[in-house]
Amino acid sequence: MGMELNIILAYAFGLILLYILGYILLIPIKWIIKFVYNGIIGGIILLLLNVAGGFFGIHIAINPITAIVAGFLGVPGVVLILFFKYLL
């Protein structure tokens, strides 16, 4: 009957620790992926604004900061960028 209770408990404890460690490392990766995704969406919104705003003389430079602000805040972020550019 080669396996003792101590060995089985050690394997179970090791698997639980491995699961907890994987979960802890997975959360920051989800946040990073979410911020990158939102930055890409913000860049697309800014690109569409530049294309449509070209007829009205509205232009916002697309750089990582404006893309992240627009991606993180969405449409209010684009309005905020426009506010800072044209009213301040």
C-alpha cells in the first residue's frame, strides 16, 4: 500500500498552493490586457474623430497618452481631450 496519508496531504497542499499562485499571477495580466485593449479602442475612436473632424477642422494627435485616456474613459475621455485642446 505504498502511499501514506502524509504524502497524499503534501500533494494536495502543493496543488492548492499552485492554484493560489496561478490565480494571484493571473489577475495583473487581466488588468494589463484590459488596459491595452482599452488603449486600442481609444486610438480607434480618436482615428474616427480625426477622419470625421477633418471636415470641421478638428484634429487630435494620436499618441499613447491620448489613446489611453480615450480608452480608459471612453467617450467622456475624448470630450475631455477636446476640452483641453480647444478650450484651455
